[in-house]
Amino acid sequence: MYSRPPIDRYAFGFIPWYGLLVFVGILVALFLSKREERRLGLPKDTSLDFALLAIPLGIVGARLYYVAFQWMLFEDNLASIFDLPQGGLAIPGAIMGGLLAAWFTARRRRVPFLSVCDMVVAGLVLAQAIGRWGNYINMEAYGFRINDSLWQGWQFFPVAVEIPMQIRGTEDFVWYWHLATFFYESAWNLLVFITLLAIRRHAKRPGDVFCWYVILYGAGRTVIEGLRSDSLSMINQDVRITQILCALGCVAVAIAFFARRRNVPRTIPAAIHDTLLLFSVALGLAVTFVGEFERNAYGMSLFSMSQLLVMLLLGVNVIVCVLRAATRRPVRIVNASFWLLAACFGLLLFFGQGYEEQYDVGNLVFIQLFPTWRQIPAMLQIAVCAGAFCFEAFKPRRGKRNGKRRSAGT
């Protein structure tokens, strides 16, 4: 595929590609929501009522979120706020608008709010996968520049994409290779969509599918957001607001899954097990942001090594929990699956230290700090812990009472 986005941003000469792709995504989401409406047994046209509210509220929320964190681009020309064909719609704002629409729809239809959320999230994430290609056309949502000398072998699509940069003091442009983060997120959203289709048939409570959307999409977006060079930021451009919201969303769902468990025995080993899993969630969040906020914390320092070592040890506990839940049997230390997962986890941690590089553009010198790949196992650990809490909440427990065996309800 050609690596340079087309200069003409209009399909057929007059329809903005960005708007067209968003429109296609909305139609796909509406179609899938209609199917989920029937599967969940919701009143007829609940999905249509939701769409009539969600489309305007989502667009307004997406635009307001973007404008709020890019105010310097609009303060001198307020009319440009309404220039949507040029891009500038932030997905977190659209999700907030959609949640508001789901709440109104649930009240009007007198159905559970979380059931409405479950109805729409599969279509939503697929629409996000489609809409990301509008960023390709608009030449936005790309990542850091790939240095010609160090990363020349990776200068091809879909790993990278060419973005034009104007030469200072001239009207000429030079095309530079940047990480194709829009494609990473589109591909990840497609995987999340497939996963949600599998999860939805095994969901035990209203809101389960929505919670898994928050976990899976949030984990991927947290990592990908760290690779972008045009993130919405605050506090001297060092704090990526979307990254924070996504990571905290994953942690919130993990805590919610933990809090709703009822069938887990309250024994001392279970308490230790819970404490280790909760600490794994907290450490995963810490590891995610240490490298992000401490821009120079990429070397193999004593602090970095100790942090990773503790995370690796906790990761072993998480792996044991997952294998035990999957096989319904005790996990032995000689189990090949255990050592394979532990080795993969360790490699992700220790090869994800990050680095810094320097390159020249004209008379300017840029110091490029790549976000650490430690975020990948860190967010994975949070997601797996959430899964352990979720599965344990419905794990059947057998006991004896009056000489008869019984099974706890879910």
C-alpha cells in the first residue's frame, strides 16, 4: 500500500473522506446494535432511539474534548471550531457523549443502563476501527518520527507512514516517516471487536461486555497513545490526558470485578491471593506511567530493575491464577505452559526498557524519547488480573450441607 496519504481529502471531489468514513462507521455500529438488541431481549427500536441521541451527543462531545485540550488552535478563530471536515474529533469525548445517550435511552425505555451499553460496544469498537482511516487521510494521529539512520529498515507501511513537514522559511515540504499509530489502533480495535463477539455469549451480568471493552480498548489505547506525537496533553505537554483516562478506566473495571465477587472463600490463602492480585494491578499502573512521566527513566537503573523484578514476580502469580482457572487444576512448577508464559512475560519486561535518539531537522535538534514498551506487559497484567477477578466471581463452589452437596448460585 502507498505510504503517503492522498493530498486530496475529498472523495468524488466533494465529500470529505473523514466524514464519509465516520458515517460508514455509524451505519455499521447501528446495524450491529440492532442485532444485539434482539439478542439481549431489549424493546424494539432501543438501538434506534440510542442512535438518534448518540450521534449528535457523540459528535459534540468528541469536538468539545478536542477543543478543550487544543484551545490554542481555536482561540484566535472561534469559527474554526465548527470546521469538522479538517478533523479534530477525540474518541474519549465521543464515548462520554455516547454514555450520556445510553443513560437517557435506558431511562426512557426503562431498561438497565448497562444492558444498553452492552448493546452498542461491539459496534462502537468496529466503528472506531473504520474511523481511524480518516486520520490517515487527514494525516493525523501518527507517531514519532523514525530516524533514517537507526530505523531505516522499518520505513514501510503498515509499520510507518510518510507525513509532510514544511521546511522552515520556505513553501516546500519534505516527507518524513512516522509510526503509523492510527493503523495500530485500527488493527487493535478489530481484534477487540472479535474478542467481544466471543465474550458476549458468556457474559453473566449486564455490563460485562462493556467492562471488557473498557479493559481491552483502554489497555491498547494506553500503549498506543504513548507512541503518538500529537496526543492531547496538559501540564507543559507532558501529561497525555487520554492515556491517563484509559489506564484508570482499566483499573476501575478491575476493582469493580474484584468488589462484586461473592463465591470466593474468605480464607487466609485467598486473602493473600487477593492482595497479590490487587498489588499487581497497582504496580501495573505505576509501571505504565513511570517511564511516561520520568522521561529519562529508560536506563537499567537500580530503581528500574527492582521495579521490573517485582512486577515479574507478581506476574508469575498472575500466570498461576490464570492457568489454574483455565484448567481447573493445580498448577505445577514443571508445567510447560507456565514456563512459556513466564518467559514471554520476562522478555517483554526486560527488552522494553526504551531508549532515546537524536536527529537534526534543518538547524533544529530534536531529542526523541520513545515511550517504554514496559507499558505492554503492564497493561496486560492489569487486564489479566481483571479477568481473574471476573472469572472468580462466577466460579462454582461446592460444599456439604445436611449431608447433601450443593452448588452456589451465580
